[in-house]
Amino acid sequence: MSVTADQQAQIDAARGSPRQTLRAVSDGIEQHLYRVHPVLDHGFVRVIDYMGDDSAICQAARVSYGRGTRSVQNDEGLIRYLMRHWHSTPFEMCEIKLHVKLPVFVARQWIRHRTANVNEYSARYSILDREFYVPDPSALAAQSTTNNQGRGAVLEGDRAQRVLDILRQDADRAYDHYEEMLDENGLNLARELARMNLPASIYTQWYWKTDLHNLFHFLRLRADPHAQMEIRAYADSVCAIVADWVPAAWSAFRDYRLGGTTLSARGMDCLHRMLRGEGVTQETSGMSAGEWREFSAVWMKDTA
Ligand SMILES: Cc1cc2nc3c(=O)[nH]c(=O)nc-3n(C[C@H](O)[C@H](O)[C@H](O)COP(=O)(O)OP(=O)(O)OC[C@H]3O[C@@H](n4cnc5c(N)ncnc54)[C@H](O)[C@@H]3O)c2cc1C
């Protein structure tokens, strides 16, 4: 269960008392407000609040372009133009506030994104729940042999079972000790100290607020296939929300950033030579083996 009965009651109450407003409303994201989107085994993402929609981006952009500029008048076209030319400030006019429940090791990656406002559950003040992330067996993989930061083949049979046993037993043992240290009639250790031995798989929660420009930056890095699967699961969930919130901005982001690529000057030179019919190889490209592999993956994507 990712939300408590209390949280569910709050969600029901919030959804049960809609109000009229003069503010810009995005119908697409209204359906997500307060709803729980489960992620991993006990985690979730839910939208607490938002500001702006696709029109808010265009409204802000037109302040800089003025009324005389008609060439980029169409909203969708304007948003694509802004995204293409890295004119990013209009995207900062939209904001979103999320409530996220996530394992601590995922939170450590997430918190590196500094351009957001965060308020986290306090384990000095409150007692953490006995909730630990245990990967689905399909996500238990060996260390990659080609990527130091990645996974290789999925673990099978006894090896997978042994890993699951270790994860569950260690987490339970650590939590039993946590409770023992907290016991007011026993060791009565302060909460801020008793939490020290808890593993990074334990769940924490926070409110996270950011603007659309910085959210796109976060999603470009964390919804990327190179991101760790666990944080990618959260990023994918947020992507689905953003697609409903600001469909035109999402479409431009997906086209130019998520699905697009950048080429170095050397890469451009190789591409020009190849288009002229030259058989460019890594040796004649001037690129390192890793660079060449990544470059080749871009233009060989559909021919592989
Ligand atoms: C696949 C992957 C692997 C990673 N591996 C590691 C790792 O091994 N070790 C590690 O420590 N981190 C690692 N990171 C984290 C990474 O280095 C960044 O810290 C993280 O992605 C946040 O990016 P950011 O700083 O651009 O984002 P934000 O903090 O949201 O900042 C957004 C932008 O604002 C600007 N900005 C924000 N703060 C400052 C500042 N103080 N000074 C100047 N400009 C600023 C920058 O332009 C920045 O790009 C990894 C990230 C990814 C995606």
C-alpha cells in the first residue's frame, strides 16, 4: 500500500470539494490533482498544485516578442520555436508541486537537482515506516561489463532468490534494531540517532516544487535510458503527467530534447564527410572509441 488511510481520506476530501477559479486551468492536469500514481513497490507521485498551462508560456513569450511579431503567432509553433532556440524563460512561468514517496537512494539522486524547492519528511521528528524497496526480480541484474554505471543480464534462479533474501533480511533486522533503540521503556535513543543504521532502501517522502524549464532538465536526465531504472520509473510517471498538463510544450520537449540529440563539431564534420560518400571509421573520425560508439548509435539507430 503506497498511501496510508489518512492520506487517502485527505485525497478524497480534496477531490470532493472543487472550487471555481479565474486562474488558468489545464484540464489535462486537473484529472491528476491529488491522485496517487504508484511507482516501484511502495512509492508514488501525486500532483499537489500547479500554475500555468501552454498558453501561459506563450503569454510570457509574447511580452518579449511584442504584438508586431506574427511569424510565431500560433501557440504550438511558438512553443516549438522557443524550445528549438533554447529560449527557456517562458517555460519557467509554469510551476508544479509534487508529493513524492521514494527510496532514500533514489532521493539522493533526485536531490542533486538543485533548482527546486524541497521539504522532506523529518526522521528526527517522526518515526519512519517499515517500508523498504525490494526490486522486482526482473530488475535484479548483474553489473554491466560495458558500462560502469549500468546493469547487465538479469539474475536467474538461486542467485536472484539469494539477493532478495539478503535485501529483505537485512532491512528487517535493521528495522527491528531501529524499533529497539527507539523503545521509550528500553534504550530510548533519540529518533535522529536511531535512524542511522537504516538502509538506503527505506522510503522517504517530500514535497518538490519546480518550474517547467527545470522540470524538463530533470526529465531529460532522469527519463533517459542511461538513468538508473528506479529514478527513471519516477521520471516516466512525471512525464505522463506533464504530457497532460502542457501538451504542446511536452510535444516540443519530446521532439527536440528527449528524442533529439546534439552533435559535436567533430561529429558534424564526420556526418558531412559520410553524406559526401566517404567511408568514415573510428580511426579516421578523430573520435575516441566511446565517442564513436555513441555517435554511431545516433545515426545507426534505425538501420541497426
Ligand atoms: C546518468 C547520471 C549519472 C550521474 N552520476 C553522478 C555521480 O557519479 N556523482 C555525482 O556526484 N553526481 C552524478 N550525477 C549528478 C549530476 O552530476 C548532476 O548533479 C545532476 O544531474 C543535476 O544536474 P544539474 O546540476 O544540471 O541540475 P540542477 O541542480 O537542477 O541545476 C540546473 C542547472 O542550473 C545551473 N546551476 C544550478 N546550480 C548551480 C551552481 N551552484 N552553479 C552553477 N550553475 C548552477 C546549471 O546550469 C545546472 O545545469 C549523475 C547524473 C546523471 C543523470
